[in-house]
Amino acid sequence: MSQYNLDCIDLSASRTELHDLLSLTGAEISCNNLPAGVSVPFVHAHKHNEEVYLVLEGEGRLYVDGKELPLKEGSCFRVDPGAERCISASADKGIRFLCIQVKAGSLDAFTMNDAVLSDKKPSWL
């Protein structure tokens, strides 16, 4: 079995989930596009998973636990599992964002604590 998956998605699709495409085992990642004036059609929370969002382009609003906050290109935020959330594109500009969903409290190590350097080199190093 291969130790990696490589694929390509249509960045203009309304929503693409990478779970099945990349055989993810520790996270759910989706790329989302909402046209101007369009909203995710429901408010939701999760049982176990926190969500991290990164706005790649456009503008919109985040609803979280009764508050409405502005979003713009570069906005990033994390939402606790139990927080109720929804996203909307602005009236005159669409919004493209990534959503990364992981089990809250499951991260044991991150890049500097988990990385193992190799002596092998790709052609560009």
C-alpha cells in the first residue's frame, strides 16, 4: 500500500470533501465555494470535532453562537465542537474557504515535535 495519495480537485466546485479522495484517517478537509449572497443552508455543531477554517478569497460572515463576525481573504478561525456555526458569502462577493475538521484534543505533537529529518534529498535540494 502506498504511503501517500496525490489527486487534484476542481477548485470552482461548490464543495469537495477530501476524505475519500485522499483516504484521510485523522482529519476531514473540504474546499467550499459560496456564490455572492449564498449561505450554508443550516446552522450546525459537532459532537467531537473542532473545525478550522481558512478563507482563501472573497468576503462573508461567520455566525457562531449567536454572534455575526465579518470574514475576508486571509481570515482564519477555530470553532469548538459544541459551538453552533454557519457561514455566508457577502451580498456582492462570493467566498472560498477550506474547512479542516479534527477530533478536539487529539493533537499530540506538531511539526517541530513530530518531524523526523531524513538524509534523502529531492532533485531541487
